[in-house]
Amino acid sequence: MITLVRRVTAVCLLGTALTACAATVQPAPRTARPAPSATSAPPTLAPGPGGLTPVFRNGSRVHGRTAALTFDADMTADQGARAAAGEHFDNPGLISALRALKVPATVFMTGRWAEEYPDQARSIGRDPLFEVANHSYSHYAFTDDCYGLPRVSADRMRADVERAYSAFRKAGVPDARPYFRFPGGCYDRQALRELTPAGVTAVQWDVVSGDAFATDAEAVARQVLEGVRPGSVVVMHCTRSAAPTTERVVRTVVPRLRARGFRFVKVSELIGS
Ligand SMILES: [Zn+2]
């Protein structure tokens, strides 16, 4: 396990374009806002102290065996030339596997990814099995020193998040969720403050799959199986380029977790419960 953790840490340091790494601030537990009556508005958390953007890390540990698989559809704003040269930042096989296995999932999509793959973005966004959430437009970092990612300046943070929602709408995603995952999972008080007007709930995770740049699907699957507890949020990726084992990992862990009594849910269900 220590070797595994070391391997994951090394992968995170190398993985400048991917998330899957530790957060800089641990959120305090918060209470979910009651769902508004007679509407289907997705549940969000109440703002944190001082009106800061609230942070969600995992769901209830005592309300049944539910777990949320989340997939970051990473594409950094400057990777267009690599996509044009044939690099695949998408992973249609993974999405097909989730559909075949009937696994509800939350896809944290970058706006740049939705621009590159509008048909897939629309298809995911219109499939009730999935929900689309926001992983920024640019996949640039919202703090200093975030795995080598370029930095979004504070005065551009909200605009970067809103630009992603615009890209989703343009691709035909009807109702992207007000959930935001910081690139690299890196945030601080300033970032939480800058995003307050955007009205999003920041979503971190409690289980790092380690799928970023992994080549050993069994090792990643083992890490997920060892980490998942009731209410867990698992971070994985939806990009063949930098997470090539993820489809195989999903095909391995889903039946095993179901055999342990787990039911897969979207992040919105964990936040609302
Ligand atoms: Zn990411």
C-alpha cells in the first residue's frame, strides 16, 4: 500500500494536465440545503463561513451503501494542437461501459473538452444516466503550485467557470449541474471567495483512483476497492490519452462493489441525502 501511495503521488506530480491529486484545504462537514419543493433544482450545499463557496467531499457514511464514481473530462486550453494531431482526450469506450453496466455517474467536464467533442458532450448531457458538472473551461489552476498547471488569475476565476457553462450550452448540454471541481483539486480561501457569485458547490473526493497515467488496471482497481466506503466520491478520468485503463477499472470494480452491496449514484444524490 505504501508503494501504491508513493506511485500515485509520483503520478500526480507528473500529471500536470490531470487532477486526481490531494486537495490543499480539507473542508468542514456541512449540512445540505433542503431541496426546494415542487422543483427539480439540483441540491447544493449552504455557503460556508463568510459566504464562501461550500466544499463537498463525501456523502453520509450512515445512510446506506452508496458511492459516486466521478470522471474528469480533462482538456487544457492549450491542448488543441495535440488533439488535432490525433491525441484522444475523450473515452467513448468508458461511457459505453458505464451505459452497459447501468452505472449512474457524474462527469466533470472542461469547457475545452466540450468544444472539442460536442457530440459526446451532448450525448452525455442528455442521457439521464449521467450528469454533467463543471471542471473549468481551461483546466488551469486556481492556486499557485498546482502540479505545474498554468494559473488562472483571481479576477478571471469566475469567468473561467462561466465560460465552461457557456461551452456546455453551446454543445447542447441542457442542464449542467452547479457543481465545480477545481483542476488538480487545488483551492484556497481566495478561490472559494472568487467563486461565491457563481453559486457552485465545489466537489472534491475521498477516494483517489490513481488512474491518471496508470498502466496497471488491476492496481488501480485494487486502490478503488480498498478505498470505497459508504458515501464515497471516487475521482477517475474520462480521457484515453492520460488515463488509458479507466474503462477496464470500471468493468472490474463495478461488479465487485455491487457484490459488496454498493449502489452507484450521482454526486447530486449524495449531496441531497
Ligand atoms: Zn482535471
